[in-house]
Amino acid sequence: MATYQSLNELLQEAERDFQKIDADKSYCFDLYKNMQQHIDLCLGNKQYEALFDLLPYFEEPDSYPQFRNSAETKRIHILLNILKLELKYEKTPFLSTANDYSSIMEQYLLAIFAMRRLELALSEEAMAEAATYLTSIPLTIYAAMFISQNEYFENYGNLFWNLYTCMKPFWTISDKIQWLTWLFERESFQQVILELASLYMEVHNYSRAYQYLTAIPSPTQDIAALISSLKELL
Amino acid sequence: MCKTINEHKFAFILCTNNDIYLQECFHYLNQLIVPDNYEMDILTIYDSASMTSGYNEGMSSTDAKYKIYMHQDVFIINRHFLFDILSIFQLDSSIGMIGMAGYPVVSANGIMWHSKRIGADPMYGSDSNAYSHADYRQYRYSLSDGIADAALIDGCIMVTSADLQWDDKLLKDWDFYDAFQSMNFLLHGYRIVVPTQKLPWFVHDDGRILSMWNYNKYRKIFMEKYAPYLGKSYSDIRKHA
């Protein structure tokens, strides 16, 4: 929280901020409408690259500060960031099943809701419904990562692991390694280490598998045996 | 006409304009455990002119003693929520309203969050890892976890055990109804409390951004109407009840 020299200073600052919001209001609403029309057009014609025409609206924050005041516009920016990585790494884009603005926003919201059900794990039934939805859309690791970073999630251990479990059959081996590496950077619980080691062995990268396994603080006999056989192999 | 109040009934009252949010909200409400001998109702008000008129419509159409006014984008994840609010109301009959996040002092500029916050952890969703591996299925609130008095509570969830009209004459949009109704309860002599939540009781899916478009208009009305109480704490305000 900011500190103020006087009550008057606090009141004046609030007044200035609100005057700016009031001044930007109609311009922002018009611009938002134009953005929706542009997205309708691009998604309708599958012209994904043309969506990046919207990036300057977000990436020049001094020119367009009003976008900070809308969850919808923030989500458009998140979708553009997801798309950038998906095109770079030649993945089927998260937004490729949507034909217009409202359908991509619906898909985005439903993806958040499903991910949250996996995070909270309140019931098996809720988790199964979530998994069914998430595997029915092109949920790339980039979409999953950006959504988890920019929306309300907290229990990353649960979210990342449960999401991994449900998306495992759909993601490539390098995606799976990337996803678990992100999880490992946050929380290095044993299940993650074992899974990462197993994936590295699958791609014959035994030195990385060995590196991960030796990070387990008190390995069981089986794991200790695996570590020593990997050591011999190396 | 005087309505008979059903002491064993909870009513959730939601103003809605989005079925996607509403269905997800229902998903969590339907997972709540209802105490024995109590019933639970969900009232949805579609396309209301304002939050206050929608809430008044909901309030007058139910006989439930306990009303939970909440946003369509709020998901209650504490499955024992109904038990917990009941136990808090039973603690002291002067408790008229419970919030999930609140402020013991009304800030001098009328902006709620410029005052110290209590209740729901403001770190939720801030990448703090505070709840990593938390077991939401096993979580239970206990009165010994605590409650704290508030002057104002956040409108995402407002639980009442008494009916006071929402000010639909002054408030024609979707802002400041929470601050006005909090003042209303305090000035009628009720306590407003916020439970200590060791795990979050709800998720507010507002995209981590608050809509501020009409906020200033109602902030000024609030500051004018409640000028003597700006900068005052809940206890100072209740003295005027």
C-alpha cells in the first residue's frame, strides 16, 4: 500500500486516477468493440497472424492505460501471447477451434473452470468432467501455462500434476518434459522427479535422468538401484 | 404483508447476465453440504437494472432467514460453508452480516481497499504458493480460528441473518452497494464479522481486475452520505446506531 504525506494528498491522488478512467471510458469501449470485430474476422477466416495487429494496444501501456481496467481485454492479450508461442513451436493453436470472439472467450473461461476443478480436487466426478473438457480442446502447454499464471490459481502442485495426468496422452514427450520442468522449478516432489527421469530415459537422455534421480533426498532401494545402474551406464 | 421467516432455510441470491459463469457457480453451490433439518434455495435474478434492485427482488421473494448475496463469478469452495456461517450467527444474535473479506475502518477517501484488510487472504492467486498442496476436501473451519469485526465488507459474498432494504434509490449500477449496505447494518446496530479463513472459502473469478468504470460516481455519493464516518472504525460507527 502506498504511503501519503497527508489526507489531502491521498484524496487528490484518488481523484486524479478516477478522472483519467472517466476520460478514457468511451474511447476504451469503442476500441474494445473494434477489437472484438477484428477477432471475429480473423478467427472466422483462420487468419491467426493478423491477430497480432492488436498487440500494440497492449504493449504500449502509456498509450492505452485503459486496458488495465478490463478483464476481457487482459484476456485478449493473454490469448495473443499463447498464440505467439504456439505458432513459433508449430502447435495447433488453442484458439483454432473457435470461430469468433464469443466462442474463444467461452472456451477460455471453460478452460479456467476445468483447470480450477483439477486444482481444487473437490470430487472425483468434478475432476473427471474437467479432464473430459480439457482433452476435447487443443490445450497446449503454452495455453495451460499462461492461463495458470494469469488467472486465479494458487495450488500449483495439484494443478500442474493433475493437469499433467489428464493431458499426458495428448502432449508430446518434449511438451511433457517442459511442463514437468516448470513444475519441478516450483516444487520438486518425488512423483515429479520420477516422472521426469522416466521421460528422459524414454528419449535416451540418461545423464539428465541420473541428475534428476540423485535429487531425491532419501531414495528407496529400487530407486537407489536404478541410480547405480544409470551411473554404470554413464 | 408480514412474511413468516423460515429459520431453517438458506437462500443464495445472484444477479446474473452470463450463463457460463452461472453454471460454474451452481456446480460449487451444489457441492455444499446442507445441515440436517435445513434447506437451501438458489434464486437467480436475470438482467436486473442494478445490483440493489436485483437483491431487493431476491430478498422479497424468499422466506429464508439466511441469505447469501453473491456474484455470479464467485465459486464457494468450502463445502461446509453453510455450517460455518450458521455457527457464526449462533455465536451472537447481534451479528447481522458476515463477509469473506472486510475492512475494520472506513477509509477517508471511500475506497475500501485503501484501508487494512481482514479475512480472505489477499495473496490468493498472487503466485505466493501459500496454499500449495492444501487439502480442500478435508478443510474445516472452527470458531476457534476466529472472527473479526468489520466496518465494511466486500460485495463478492455478503451473508445476512436480517433483512434490510438495499438502497436502490441511490445506487443504480453495480458499484458501492456493499459499502452502503455495510453502513446500513452498522447503523441499525448489527455487528458485521469476517471469519479467519485458513484456506480460502471461495474463488472470485473476476480476471484479477476490478471494473472501475462507474466507481467514482458512487464513491462521491458514499462520501457525501456517510461523511461523518469516513476514517472511523466499526466500533465508532456502531455507537451512532
